Amino acid sequence: MFRRAFWFTAGAAAGVWATTKVNRKLRQLTPESLAAQAANKAVETGHRLKDFALDVRDGMVQREAELDEVLGIAGPSGRGLPAQRQRVALENHKQDMKHYEMLDEKRSYDRNEDH
């Protein structure tokens, strides 16, 4: 009698365990869950790429400083744009500002938003 009850209970427990395991795996394979997992992996990959780029940039700055020291070049010279390119960049910026001001003027008319 006890032997039968033991095996019945063990079988029921194994069935509950297996059902829970299968349902958990099915929930992981739904499209929403797969999309969330893919998004998480993409974000993680983005962080790794950003860290790599920052490491590369730090290495470049360090190596450039070493080369400047070896070649006897004084500290960093004004590494801005050359005069001609700087003038063009400033003119483009002024044109962009005029364009955005025109867009703001077009939107400034009074309209009744209650209708």
C-alpha cells in the first residue's frame, strides 16, 4: 500500500515538474520573448562596441602623445578646422539657423486647436 502511494506521489511530482519545465520553455519561445531577448543582446553588443571604441580612442591619444614626445613636437596645436573650412562651416551653420527660423515663423500662426 505504501509502495503504491510512494510511486503515485513520485509520478505526480515528476509530471508537475515536467509540465512546469515545458511551459517555462514555451514562454521563452514566444515572439515577444524572443524580440525582448534580441533587443537585450543588441543593447549589450552596443555597450561592448562603445567600450571598445573608447578603449581605441584612449590608445590613440596615448600613442599620439608618445609619438609627439619622440618626434619633439610641442603640445597639441590648434587642431580645429583650417581657416577656409571653418568659414564654410560657419556659413552653413548660419544658413541652417535661418532655415529653422523660417520653419518656426511658418508654425507661429494662430490656430484654434479646440475643434
